[in-house]
Amino acid sequence: MKFNVSGKLTYDIKEHSTIILNIHAIRSAAQTVLRETFSIEPYHKSEELIPVQGENRYIRFEVPEPVVINIDYSALIDTSFKKITGSLLNDVPVMQLPPQVLPYLSPSRYCQSDKLYRFANSRFGKIDNAFERVLALTDWIFENVEYLSGSTNSETSAYDTVTEQAGVCRDFAHLGIALCRALSIPARYFTGYSYLLKPSDFHACFEAFLGNEWVLFDATKLAPLNGLVKIATGRDAADTAIATIFGNVVCTAISVSCELAEEKFKPFNYDRKKPRGLTYL
């Protein structure tokens, strides 16, 4: 599917600062950037950084003196995905996991899976099929955690979300990841642009490693799974922040959009009666 995406940010720079942005759509076998533009007004020189291991694309730039700057990113993206029968998406034994997947089994800053081991296993551990297990925990989050804007902050963890039972998309994703890892299922944070998300914003969900595939899940159920354009993946939000700021900087405005660039679109979400997982190729 083709989508037009854009992200516009305004920053009030109070002093000499450095900013690392993470708003560019990744380039991968599943996602082609057909065209894109990026600008900083007033102009400041920037550089694109891509980690040695990984797909995320970072833009780093320095602002030497106080000024208000406007960031403008837009792109036409072509995404592809496949649907896999749920019965084929089972656990991968730890001994058979690829080395690059192993970090997504361990607790991380916002996903304290070690603190949720007993809870996860008592509620979901007896479900045989791993895909059904992750579906069940995703449904539990949707049914028991209230989506409430402004209810959490940058320090809120998965353990906090279980306790407070309220949060936003990043908290839903962190809790899903933590519960998966507590069940010995590797899971990672996914941030991106989202078609049909209301109100439009950067969106967070998660991927679980099942049947040797990264399978997409969204506990908020706010948008179709096949309407996502990937910006980044990581252990949690600390790895995938939209902006990492060094200096005295205030974000004063954010505008995000994701619009369909072709005529046909059939929203896809998980159906218990016909269990199929969705993975980007």
C-alpha cells in the first residue's frame, strides 16, 4: 500500500543545542521510500545517521544560538506485508533464536518483564499456541487499561501501567512487550505513522517474534494494522524517541499525517474466528 506521510515540528531553542530526530520512514525490503523531502527553517546543516546494526534513520543537527526552528518531513511510502496462519506462529526455542533477536528477551528501562513474570504466566502461560497467547494478552490490555491522554509521562513503565490501568499508545506497547518477554517471547517496540488514527499522531505498538517472524500487534486497536508506516523499532521508547535533545529546547507544536495514496484499502485487524498474523516482509 502507498501512503503519504508527514511530520512537522516546531522547537524553541533557548541555547546552543543538538537535536537527533527520528521521524524518517525506514528503508527495508518491506518498505520503499518512493520520494521524500526534509527541511529545517531557518536552514541548519544536518546529517543522516544509520546504525551499523538496524534500520532506524536518525537526523542530527546543531543549533548554535537561540532561535525558533521548523522541521518539515514528508514522504511517499510503499509498504508490503503478508498474512500468516496463526497456528504456524508458535514459540521459537531460545536455543534457536537468531543472535540479533536475543536482546528483545530481556527486561529494559520501560519493560520490566522480570517484575511481571508471575502475572503473565498465571494469566496467559497455559495457552498453547504462542500467537493465541499474544492475542490474549493484547486483548487483556485493551479491555483492562483505559486509553487516557495525559495520564502518564516519560517515566511511566509497563509495571506502572498494570498498576494504574491507564495510559496512551506507548504505555500499551510497553505493557505488551513486557508481558511477551515474561512469557519468553521476544518483543520489540514499533513506532510509525498510522493511517486512520484519530487524532493523527506518531503511533506506538509492538512486534512479537513468532515462528521466526516479527508479527505486529496493537493493544490500542485504534487503527488498522496494515495502515502503519514504520519509523523505528527498539527495545522500548528509549531506543525510538522521535527527538533526543541535548540542551534547553521546548517543542511548541507537532503535526502528523498519514494519508492513503491509492484508491483501494481494506483495513486488517485480528479476528479470533480466523486467526492470522500480520508481518511486514
